[in-house]
Amino acid sequence: MSDQWFAELYEASYRRIVVATYGLVGDLGEAEELAQEAFAIAYDRRRRVRATDNPEAWLYTVAINLARRRWRRRNTLDRLLRRETPMQPVESPDSWAGEHLELHAAIKKLSYEHRAVVVLHYLADMPVDEVAATLDIPVGTVKSRLARARAALATTLGVHREVENA
């Protein structure tokens, strides 16, 4: 099998996978690591990935599962050490406008479950049914989480803007 197909998949999808994982983890370096790890796994299983209907969705699923695994390990370690780990500052390109940073900061405040649906639906531009398939949850759960996440984001961003305007 030619590796050209995989190179094209990488070129077309890498940036979107990084953006999606960045929305989950809030750290650009970690998001890039997760995307690279997802592509490494995909390369090892490239025959199976190529046979799927949507190889990019397969990559999203792997990257999200890797992020979830890291998050669970950190939570377990934090509980064992009985301390709260402060959130790391968001690393982002200087070219990002303040509004984008504000949105990503608000997304980081969401629970992992709400963050995952927001990132996949809005940042990765997946339809609700693909988000449900990627996260292996019912469509209704995705819709419910999106509604709750939007309400939380509106509150967070609205309060922040009111403080700025005062």
C-alpha cells in the first residue's frame, strides 16, 4: 500500500485534529503531542483506517480517547496526592485575537464531557451525529451537553464582558 494516501490524510487533517485537541486540553504543545500520537497509531493501523468510511473521524476518536486517558491519569494522581493541580496557562500563537483566547479560556472551564462536545461540534465542525459516534454516546446526550455548555459559556463570557464594560 502506498504511503501517499496517508501523507495526504496527514496534510488535510493534522491542523484540525490539533485545534480539536487544543480545545479539550487547553495547551498547544499537548494538543500537538496528542495529534502526533493519534497519527502514529493510525499509521500502524493504516490499512484499517483506510478501510473506514471517515478516516479523519477515526483520528478524532483516537485523539479524544488519548486526551481522556491523560485527563483521567492526572485526576487520579491529583487525588492520590490530595492536592489541586492549577491549570496551566494556555500556550497560543501571538496572532490569535483576544476574543479567541477568551473563548478558549471559557471552554477550559467546562467539564470534560461538555468541552468534548463543544470542541468537536464547533471547533472540529462535526455534525451532532458524528460527535455522538465519536464519543460513543447517544445523539440526545450530545444535544443536551451542547445546550448546557452553550448556557455556561454565555454566562462566563457575558459576565466577563460586563466586567470589561464597567
